[in-house]
Amino acid sequence: MSQKLVTKKNRKVKRLRTLYPDVRCKVFYQRDYLHLLVKYGLEEPDASVDHVVPTRIPGPPVVLDLGQEADAS
């Protein structure tokens, strides 16, 4: 996607958030769309755009509690 179009999209979202702060929105870029296609099996990863499609689809963050001992028994 052209940087000019990405900038335009970001500007629109910024204005939306300014005018309607209670409305939540998420911006999807082309790489996000391609990740979803691969994640749900709608398209195979393309080798020519290997830099666009990640090898690992990010999931929810893993929370570690370092305050507790590993062996509690």
C-alpha cells in the first residue's frame, strides 16, 4: 500500500477518535489482512512476499508471575 494512502488512513482515524472518543476502532493495514488470510487458511503464504507474512501469527500475550517460586509443592 502506498505510504500516501496509509498516512491518509491514519489521519482519518485520528480525526474519528478526536470527534468521537467513545467509539473504538482498529486500523487494519495490508499486512494485517494478509496475516488473517493465512491464519484462517483462506490463502497459502506466498514466498514472494515472505517479508509480509510472518512465520508466527501473534496470539495473546503470555503473562508470567516472577514473584512466585516455580516449585510450590
